[in-house]
Amino acid sequence: MPSFKGEFEHSVDNKGRVAFPAKLRKALSPQANEQFTILRGIEPCLYLYPGDEWEKVEDKLSEISSFSSRGRTVKRNFLRYAEDLSLDKQNRIPIPSSLKEYAGIDGTAIFIGNGEMIEVWSPEKLEEIDSNLSSDAYSDMFEQVMSGNKPEED
């Protein structure tokens, strides 16, 4: 299982292509076959899944009932902007224009390893998200998530 980590900044060319970071490429499993699925993130960023990890996501999605309104809504809004892509011969990925627009990515993209997937951010959106998270709030969040404790009610 790959474990993507680190932060990497790369320029986006006028055709929407961006170099895929070498350190992240080294973490790709051979089963990924340099194939990816890219889609809108929950925050204003993009999620980039290697092919083998995307299969696991699709398995989870297939367990969601299409007979419930919530199930249909979640699947629809998660998958509607998903696109398959692959690295070109120069190890670049093409970011579709609608996804670049959603994430506010223009001349620069920041790749952040997030375990089994990679987030792709515009520097401005990432700075905005980071500036809204205080050190104390992050410390509390980290403790709750890593200890398995449920958040306290307000």
C-alpha cells in the first residue's frame, strides 16, 4: 500500500499540465500503472487517487445504496466530477479545466501526500485553509482523531 507524504509545489503550464512530483511517483505501487482518477475534494482542492487505490474507493461506493436519497446524493456529487488520467512521457498530469477552476489552480499547484491519495491545492486556497486553523484547534483535532475519542458536544 502506498503512503504518500510531503508537500511539493509545481508550475502548471498553459495546457493545464503539471509535473507529477518524483518523490510521490516513487511511492506509486506498480499496480497503479501510472493511472489516476482525479476529482473534486470536499475542501476546495482536488483528490488524486492512483488507479489501484481508486479501485478500493469504488468498492466502498458500491456498498452505498442507490435506493436512499443520501446514498444517491453522495455518489452523484462525489463521482460526477471524477476523471481518469495518466502520466504522459514527461511524467506530467493534465488537470481538466473544470477541476482547475473549482480548486482555483492557475499557475501553481501544490501536491500534498495524504496517505493513500494525494491532494492538489492552489497556494491561495491552501493558505486560506491553513490560516483559519489555529494551533490549538489543530492540537485538539489531532488528539481526538488519533486517540479515537469522539468530539465533545458544544
